[in-house]
Amino acid sequence: MKDRPGLRSDSLAFPEVLAASVALIGPSMTPILIAPYMYANAGNASWLAYVFGGVMLLFVALNLNQFARRSSGAGSMYEYAAANLGPSMGALAGWTLVWAYVFVGASQFGAMTIFVQNLLGLAGWQVPALLIFAIAAAIWWIFAYHDIQLSTILMLALETVSVSIICVLVFLVLFKHGPAIDAPQLHLQGMSGTSIGLGIAFAMFSFVGFESATAFGEEARQPLVTIPRAVLASVVLASIFFILCIYAEIVGLRGAKPPLDQLSAPLWSLADRFGAGYFKIPIAIGAIFSSFSVALACVTTGARIILPMARKGLFPAAAARIQPRYATPHVAVAIVVIAMLIVALAMYAARVSPINIFNYCGTLSSFGFIVIYAFIAIAAPRFLRRIGDHRPADYVIAALALLFLLVPAITLFYPAPPPPTNAFAYIFLAYIAVGYAYFAIVRRKSRNAALFEAPTP
């Protein structure tokens, strides 16, 4: 009997694992598309929302690394929850992760459409959105199907180009503005409790995906060292980048007509205002690169969540197949790409604009990430207690992570978030209910009950 084909072990070095996390964060998306929504909600406190978001996810990362330093495997976040919270909660963790990655990926159909149409519009060309959808989906599938090492190298290269272009523009703005601190931002002018809460929720969308490195445990070199470093580094680097960018955009576009919260291409407006119109084409190209890498990261990471779930019967058995030549979970890759495309097409058919496909899908993804991050914070001290390696500080870190996560959770769920987020909350809860019901049915019908048992210490 032949052994089941496995993923390609020892194939990803630290830069490539870090690339997976950074690419799924998609740092370029924040100054390019998320900044106007952030400013519309948090105003001059936008930088503080990113400080809060960075600290919040740093505590989540510390909990996540309790597992990553001691064990590794494909789909680790799902497996961490299943092993320490029980099979039912583990199944919910897996479903929420799949939800989160699919919606982040679907958001990039909207982003890619905006960027491609803006770039080609400079030459007077018009490209139908559906054609962009089809080409993007095909390219993402091809790269994710063939080679994870090639995919991560490409993601790192593309995101590096995009971030570098934006950093040059940001430093140009800060240099021309001078060393004086922007007083309205320093004094948080106009801030309220509601505004900062909504700002933190949007900040979370900027950060989501930093944990994606944990899904590559079977393929990383020295995973117990490489993955924890990548998780922490991605949070720290993204935090610094987001704070600098949002500060520069607000100070650089203060008094502009239209204002930042009404701009669809804020970096273009910033470049025009500071006499750097020559940055428009590089920014547009960099934005396409960034959107491409975010979606590719969603496909590769989401597939590696589906893989262990399929091995436990939570997806069709075919989803656990490994492509023999390329050592990739090719069926799971196809599932993620198709799900992303269906979501984007459904929104487009409902006459949702590309910018709102990006915005709405990003908001929907945040529900899934809040839940899985909370599961990890609860599971970490249970895991440490189970292996007899717990300290009081570990419980404090877990409690702080949960406390910070309450802020975006309350904003999105209670008492009633603004439309259409209020509808999104019910859609997500319905999805969770259906997922749990499916798990119960599969577990009852399964002939191998051991698949649903939590691992013993």
C-alpha cells in the first residue's frame, strides 16, 4: 500500500513564510483603499485605531505562538482549536477560518477591478469587470496549483514592490510637511467612543491574515522557530507601516477637496497635491501586485485549512488529495478559488460596485477572524495547562487578548451596527449555525468516530 502523498516538506525558508503572512495582510491595501473608510469613521484618531489594533493582535499573536513554538502542521489554527477546545469547537474554528479567507479573497476581485480599470483608464481603455474576474481567478488558481514555493516568492516580490512605492510617497509627504506634529491628530480632535470603536473594526480588516504562516507547518523549514518569528514580525511591521501611512494621508490631504473620506484613490490625490503625479502609474501597478498577492495568499492558506478538515470528514474526501507532481492540495485550491469567485459574482449580480465588493467582503471576513482569534486566546492556556507548562503570565496574555477583541466584537454585533454591517452579522451567525449542524450530521454518520476525538497529551 502506497503512502498518501504529502505536502512538500522543508521547502519554505523564513522570508517565504513571512511573505505568506505579509501578503495576506496586504499592507498596500490600507493606504490605497481602506484609508478613506477608516478616516470616515475614526477621523483624526485613525492612527490610534491602528495602534490599538496592532497591540490587540500582538496579544493574539503571543497566544498563537504558544502553539506554534511547540507543534506545527497544515491548517494549524484549526487544529489548535480542535485539539484544545474539543471537536465541536474545532469544527466551528475551521468553518470560520474558511469563511474569513474566502471573503478576504473575494474582496480582491473588487480591488483588482478598481486598480486595473484605473490604470487602463489612463490610456482610455475600458475592460469589463467580469473579464477581470475571470482572468484573475484563473491566474490565482494556476499559481496556487503548481508550486507553493513559487507562489510565496512571487507574493513577497510583488508586495515588496508595492510597499516600497508607497513608502517613497509617504516619506515625500512627511518631508515636505516638515517635522511639526499634526495638532488635530495629536489631540484626537473630534474623537468619540463610537468612532474609535468603528475605527478599530476597520483596523482589524487591515491586519487580518497575519496568522496565515501557521498554515504552512508541514512545508516550513524549522517550523517551530520560523513560524513564530513570522507571526510576530508581520504584526509589528504592518503596524508601523499602517500608522505612518494613515498619518501621512490625513496630514497630506487636510483641507483637500474632496476630503480623504470621499476619495476612491487617495494616494493619487496625495501624489497630485505634492507634485508627484509621476507616482500614479507605479502606485496603480503596485496596487495590482498587492491585490494579486493578497488573493493568492488566501487561496494557498485557505486550501491548507480545508486539507486537514477534509481528512476529518468536514469536507468531501477529495479535498484531502495532494497533487503528486507539485505536492499541493489541488482540489482544496479549486474549492477556495470557486468559492471566492461565487461570492464576488453574486455581489456583482446584485449591482454592488467594485469598491463595495471590497468593503463588504472585508467587513464580512472580520467576523470570522474575531471568532477564531478568540478561540485561540481561550485554547492557549488550556493547551499549556494540559502539557504542564503554564505560568500566570500566560493567563494574563490570554485575558488581555480577549479583552481587546471585545472592542471590535461589540462594535460589529451590539447593539446594532450601521447598515449593511447589521445584516452581515446575521448572515455570519446563520453560517455558523449551518456549519455546526453539518458537523453534527457528519459526526453522527461517520464510521470512524476517532477522527473527531481531540488528540491526547
